[in-house]
Amino acid sequence: MCVLVAVVVALSLGACGGADTPALEAAAKLVEPVELGQTVSSIDCPLEKAAYTEPQAGWELRFRAGKPWEMHGMTESVFDLVSPKGEVLWGEIASNMGTSRDVGAVFYRCAKPGPNDADLSEAQLVECRVWDNLVYSLNGGEPGFMPTGEGNAPERILVTDLGRKIRYSVAEGPGDEPWDVFTFKACAG
């Protein structure tokens, strides 16, 4: 707000001959445009090495570098969702070239394809997909697009509606499901 006021005052004075050109240039530099969805993380760790946790039940979101056969279509990141009991679900985050919201998916009770395996059919994916929805980075409390694998990990991640979907597909009962917000925990060596 202060920046906006400074710019308006500087522009007003400049229009009336009351401000010199350097003051106008300095005010203009203060308000460089920021792309919607772009936020800045304070975490010095690439996303592909980041681990997150949520406070409700202790689930972890562990990102890793994607293998060539995992990085299909618009997939930008891959991760494991690990329950407090050590059960591992696998997932991915895809973008729409930065013009739409990032979308994630989590799969359970189907084998993750390896380098020599055929891709899962759409029917197989539907059968083992337990969650798919929007994913947002949260930096300084502001929502934004998820970074790519080598980009700085966000401070927190909002995985929309994950808890409810996991509660009815994986968790043993109420309270065993994760919360939808995960907070940065560690950077893998």
C-alpha cells in the first residue's frame, strides 16, 4: 500500500512539475509487475529433494527426481505420500504450461510402472487413483504455482481435498487422514 501511495504521489508531482525525472524512475522501479501465481520461497532446497509433513496425523509428502518414464505429458514433479504407518502411495503434479492451476494425482494399490513396463491404461489409472485435484505452493501465506523439480521448494503446499479423499479410500478411520496443508520439513542430501 505504501508503495502504491508513493507512486501515485510521485506521478502526481511529476505531472504538475513538482518532481524530477529520477524520482519518477525510482518510484516506477518499486512497482515492477509480478505475474499472478508466482511467489518467492524462503526455502533453499530444490523441490525434488524436499520432504513435507502435516500436523494432523503425521503423513509425509516426499518429492524426488522423476525418472524419464515417469515424466510423461505435462508431469513436472513426482512424489511419495507416506502414511504414519509407512504405507507408500505414489503421485505426480502436472501443469498446464503455467497458464492454469497445477493438478496433482495420488495412486494406491497399483504398481508404479518401471523403466521396462508399459504405461498403465486409463482404466487402471482410474481404478487406483485415490485423489486428483489442485495443488498450490504457499510462500509467505500467498498461494502460487508449484515450482518444477529443480526450483526452490515452497514453504508449504496446499493439496486441496486430499484429507477427505484419503479418509474414504486409504485411512482406517476418522482422524487417520492427512490435513490438506503440508509444511517443509527437510531437504534430502
